[in-house]
Amino acid sequence: MSARTTAPVEAGIQEDAPMSHETSAAQPGRPAEKKDRKDRKARKDEEGWFERGVALRAGFYIFGTHLFAGFIWLLFYLGEHAHK
């Protein structure tokens, strides 16, 4: 190994580490803040879909449980008033 490649590694600095202006959010031709806003919006949309799914599932379970309980109640009611 040459002294050039080992010196930064020994000093704790990676040779391929990005500089402060070369972060992953920064892309040529597009400011980093627009990408950050887009990422936040994507996460918010994803959370919104999740919340809607939970609300829909909870509503279905509540409605279904009450429907099933009403059916059972109807069976008991009809069985109590049946002509024997």
C-alpha cells in the first residue's frame, strides 16, 4: 500500500467520504431542500395510507362484530318465540 491510501484511513478519515456540500440529499440541478420536502411528503402520504387502512379495518371489525352479535340475538329471539 502506498502512503497516500493509508494515511487518511489511519487518521480516521475515509477517502471516499462526501464533503458537506456533497451529501446524499444534494443532487446536481436540484436543491437539497426540495428533495427533503419530497421525502417528507412521501412519508406523510405513506403514513396517511396506513392510518386510512387502520381506520377502515377498525370500522369493518366494529361493524362486522355488531352485525354478528345482532344475528346471534335474532336467533335467540326467534328460538325463544318458536312454537314448540
